[in-house]
Amino acid sequence: MSEESESVSVSVPEVRGVTPDRLLHAGGNDQPSAEDLVLASGRDVTPESLEWARRRLSEEGRSALDKRLP
């Protein structure tokens, strides 16, 4: 048996205009911000979308973000 690590790093090209997956995932212990929720939902950050996100977070808590992430 080899003592070498079996994990392999693969470089994936990023598509322009698409948020990379690594930026969308939030840790399980943090509190998402309204901006996090807006971005996860694919909306533009505007005063209206931030207000929408604040309402969702106050009603649903962290699950509001979890519902929108892969």
C-alpha cells in the first residue's frame, strides 16, 4: 500500500458571469447576511432585494439560505 494521499486537486475553469460554487457555500455555524441570501438567490443586490432577504432571514432563519444553495 502506498502512503501517498489519494486526493487529487483538479482545476476547474470558471465561467464568466457565474458565481463560482466555492463562493456560494457558507459554513454551518455562521449566520448568513442579507447579502449572502440575495446572491445565493441569483438576484442583484439592491435595497429592495436586501429588504426581501432580511424578511426571509427573520422568518426562516438559516434555512432561507440552505434552501437556495446546492
